[in-house]
Amino acid sequence: MDESFTEAVLETVERVPAGHVVTYGLIAERLGRGGARQVGRVMALEGAAVPWWRVVRADGSLPPHLMVDAQRHWRDEGTPVRRGRVIVAEALAPGF
């Protein structure tokens, strides 16, 4: 995987404020390269070092094995959630 892409993804995630989210696809769009799957791969391999729960699928969910921990973070940060998923339209990080 391209190291500069990995660094760009992680830097973008680090700038997402508490209580907000961004989608995998929007990160790729912002960077002008890769796609949602490539961003997801970076997050799967390297995302533990950044606030990974602030990067969600377009429907406001995460992979099932991450949802319990993510929901705790979302609650602690006051992220808008309905039926266990982030309300992306309300929680989208400024500038995205």
C-alpha cells in the first residue's frame, strides 16, 4: 500500500473533531485518490492509532466487530446516533 496515501488518510482522520464523523468515501474524495475500500483497508491495518470510530460507512455503521466499542465512543462524544448508527447528515465533520 502507498505509504503517502496511508499517512494522508490517518492525518485526515486525526482532524475529525469529537462528536463528528466522515465516511470512507468522503476521505478518498477529499484526497483525490483511492476509494472507500482503500480507505477502509488503511483503517483496518493502521486505524488503531487514530480515532477510528469517527470514520463510518455511508449508512453510519461500522463493521460488526467494531460497533460495540464505536457506540461507546459515540455516546461519550455526543455523536448523533439513531438505532445504533451515526446520523451522518447531522454528524458530518465541518468541511466535508
